[in-house]
Amino acid sequence: MRASQLLLPTVKEDPAGAEAISHKLMVRAGLVRQLAAGIYVYLPAGWRVMQKIAAIIRGEMDGIGCQEMLMPVINPAEIWQQSGRWDAIGGELFRFKDRKGADMALAMTHEEVITWLAAREVHSYKQLPQLWYHIQTKERDEARPKSGVLRTREFIMKDSYSLDVSYEALQESYAKHIAAYDRIYARCGVEAMMVEGDSGMMGGSVSHEYMAYADAGEDEIVFCRACGYAANVEMAVAGADREPPQSESQAAAGAGAAVDLTVDEVRSTPGAKTIDQVVEFLGLPARAFMKALVVTVEDGAEGRQVMVLLRGDHELSELKLRKALGAEFRLATADEVLAAQGIAPGYVGPEPTTLPVYADEVLRRGHYVAGANKADHHRTGVSLAMVPQATFCDLRKARAGDPCPQCAADLDGARVIEVGNIFQLGTKYSEPMGATFLDVDGKEQPIVMGSYGIGLARIAAAAIEQHHDGNGIVWPPSIAPFEAHLVLVRASDEVQAALAEQLYAELAAAGLDVLFDDRDMSPGIKFKDADLLGCPAQIVVGKRAPEGVVELKDRASGERRDVPVAELALALGELLGRG
RNA sequence: CGGGGUGUGGCUCAGCUUGGUAGAGCGCUCGGUUCGGGACCGAGAGGUCGGCGGUUCAAAUCCGCCCACCCCGACCA
């Protein structure tokens, strides 16, 4: 491809509002343009990256016997009503009516279509297992698109589905996907880790998420270098705290502290409503406090209130609380808190309270400062021995430094991008949608299903997050828009131009993806563009063209060396890792 | 959906507080000089200041409503 003819609109300045590095670089390098919130145009170079990622995914999916097909984005409402998701999913599902007034939906994933297909075409255990996939646009009316291509309302996903005769058989399909996914990320040059997931709206029981390390990621995981345990912080088991409660270490240190945590006493804390403010006011660490949240449980027509207790320095895992309650919940409004506890948020405490209490495990021990249920006052010496109705459970988010729940080593933490996930759906869709088969005994059974997704753009973005420098993107060779960027320094120099043309023809003939910068522009612009775009090899035809020598630059290391034209093919092969 | 912010040439932004001739840098066009790390000189093109309404002799600027986009939160196969 000739740069003089390629639509590659590079820009010098970061786009307004962009924060994620991948977002800035994808726009600056001329890979994408935003049409509307969370809706992007893939420009030629960006689309090449997507196609390369798709090709790697295809290869690996085909490799485990998964069959490619194509399912429609437009779905009749009927199948979504059958699966129950028409009602279960809120505004995230794009809905519209066709000209006849029939309800339609834009598919956000394809379980319904797959199950519809399976119900019609799969009848016997002899046809199973089946592995089906497609690479198709997904539509989701995200509440908040963000971070460029990381969270969008329209995106391309590889989604595959397994159909099996039993849960045991499903394990095999699941294992095949795990193996394929590991290879896909490795081949794309993205470092990702499999963690336990929450199955969320997909339903089912077992699920895992593939997480790629990136500061721009919106998820956080903890993982153990010693034993390999890894989980989303929402999910991860928060092990016991190594340190004793603050009140015990304070007691051990002897008397004389300004505030004795073990003494039951009401103290005036005017204006101090948040943990940070009370910490400041009393001069105690956050872990000396107990924070009381009042939440409204939405398991009846009218919500009921429940008090949730966490240590001051811990964060609530909403997922864990949802599981403990067995119902959805939300933070209570100020009015609800006042009605339920008789005090406005800010000074709520468990002593006394008539509400059901759910307390995090670490609060079993120790004395804490808690709200005094009186405006502008907190109370010391509060221990949960005073709250007999308290139910203890693991409610807090795990964090780096916590002991690993499997081997007790220290957990590490990382921000991550979710680049894929796999679910054991079971019969969640096959039962309501009547996707059954006859087993060996002639008995009708629901098909046991799994679903497996990978977002292509997220792989591209994660690759950039993991591989870039101050000058631009440093693509892994496997997914770079071009393998080599041939830079003609002086287009007006006949010798240089002739040599560049010759190399362009030869490299292309050798099957290499080459971008030939034949533009008549100042060299600085060309070099900057080449670094920004980030193709792994740069071949610079310049001063030494008359001798038949060009410069080969390794984008990743920045190393450059002069190479006689005759040796270029070999040197390029080495640089690109083709041996 | 709640909170905050922004909207001015293609891009990034200033101007708005205190109403009075619409600006800069980059990009673009033409001519010339340059030519290995986003060159220089000269001459140009390009804007209903997000939209509608209001106040005023006069609105980019003040007021109201709406829209779009961004950020935080809620939500998230």
C-alpha cells in the first residue's frame, strides 16, 4: 500500500476528552474515528488490525473444530421473549418495531439465535457435540460508553457456542475453548490472565473472564504469583486480615492513646460525616472505624432496609452482598435511612439498631468507632458482640496485600481490560426455548450449552495499552496493520525513489505487508508517522541509497542499522520473528 | 438515571466574568526556498460561535428550554 493513496489521517494532538492511551493513539495514528458516543468508524489501517486479529481467532477456533457461520444482528422479539431476556434486560437492549409494528431487537449476543437454530436442527445425541461461532457486530445501548474503543455501543465480537449432551461433556468443550483462548491471546501479543468470573445476565454457574493488564482497564483483579489464584476483586475471597484489629494493637501498645477504642463512649465529631473526615478529626487510621451502610433490598413490592457493616478502610463488593442477600439492592436514599434508622446518613451506627445487620467477617474481632446514631457524634468501643442479630459474611472487595485464599501468599493487584469470557450456560436457554435431543435411551433431554466471547477491538486496544512508548504504538508483529513501513526519505531524489520502488515491489512479491511512504513530504513527518503507526519494522531508504544500503529500524527496541539491500530480506525475517 | 463539565474554521483551543468589527496554533491551497526526526518565507481559502426562543439599540458573551459530546457514579453478555 502506498501512503500517498492510503487514508491514514494522523494527527499531532490528542483528541479532546480522551484519557486512555489506546484511545489517544488509535485516533492519532489514524486507525479510528468516532461517529457518535460509543460508535466508531474503523479506517483502513485500523480495519487491517481487526482483520488480523479475526484471522488469528478464526485459525484457533477452526483448530478446535468450531464451525464458522453468520447470524443476523436483527432479531425478532419472539426469541428474546422465549428466553426471558426481553423482560430481564433493561435499556441496554436496542429495540424497535418494523413497518408492520412487530417488535424487533438488535442482538447484543447470540444465545437466542443459536438456541433457536439448535432447537430446529439438533434432534439426536448422535449430532452432538457441536461447536458453532461467528464474528459479528453486537449492539448494546451502553449507559456509558467510554475509553475509546474499550466500551462501545456497537462492537465486533467472536462468539462461539457449545452444544453438549451433558455437563460432563460440556467440560470438554469448555476446556477446548480455554486452550484456544490461551493461544489466541499469546499470538496476538496480549498478556492476559484467566480469572473466575461472575456470570451476570448470561446466567449459568461457572464462568471465567480473560483479563489483559492495562491501566486504562475498568476492572480490577487480584492474583497470586505463588499458586496462580486469580479473581476479579468483586469475586475474590477476601482472606482474613494479617494485622490484628486496631483496638487490639492499640491495647497492646499500652494506655495513653488520645482515643481508647475499647472504651464505650460517645464523642462529638461535628461535621464529620465521611470516614475520611472522621479519620482526620479523631486522628485514628481508617481501619479503626466501622462504616455502616443502609441499603434497600429490592425483593418485594416495597423495599426493606438492611444495615451493612464494613471496616472503614474496606470497600463493599456489591456482588458479594447481592449474593448474601439473595436479591438486588441499592443504596438507601437519605429519606429511607432516616425512616429506618432515625438518623440521616453520616452518623449511622449499629448500636443500637433494629435493622437486620450484615457484617463483614473481619468485624468479628475488635472494637471500633462507629456512628452514634446522633447528629455530629460518633461512638468508640463498638463491638459486634453488642449486635446479636448480625450475620457475618465475606462482603468486602479483596485487594492487593490480602493473603491468598488458596496458599496464603500475598495477593497482587492489577487493573485490567476484559478481553474475553467463557460461560457454562447449562440449560438456561435450551429449556425455555425447547432445544432438546433424544439420548441413547430415547429420552428427551435439554441440550447443555456454553458460550464464549472475545471482543476484537478490546484486543487491539489492550495490545496498544501493553505495547507503546512516547512516540506511538509498538504493535506486536502478528496484528500490526503492516509488517514493514518503507520510508522514502527524499521522494525527489531519483536514486532513492528508484531503490524504494524496487524494494516495495520485491517485498510485496515476497508476501510481506508493506506500507510504502512515497509521499513528497519532509522526512521528519514521515519518521514521526512511522513511529506513531508502530509497524514492527521500518526500512528507511535515504542517503546511502546509491551504495545499495538502507536502514532497518526495529520499532520495539529503537535499534537501527544499515543493511545492504541483498541482505534485507533475511534481516527483516529475523526482526519480524519469522526466522 | 443522578452529579459535574464542554460545545467557537478540518483539528486543538483562546475570547464569555464586564454585551459593541470573531481570534491563535496546527492542518489545507498557491508560489518560492528547504529535505534524516512533525522546516522556512510570502500570498490565500475557510466560521449561521451546537439548536430554538427570550432580554437588549446591539448577543459567541446575559436568561430559558432542548440537543450532542466528555468525566464521576449507578448500570454492564
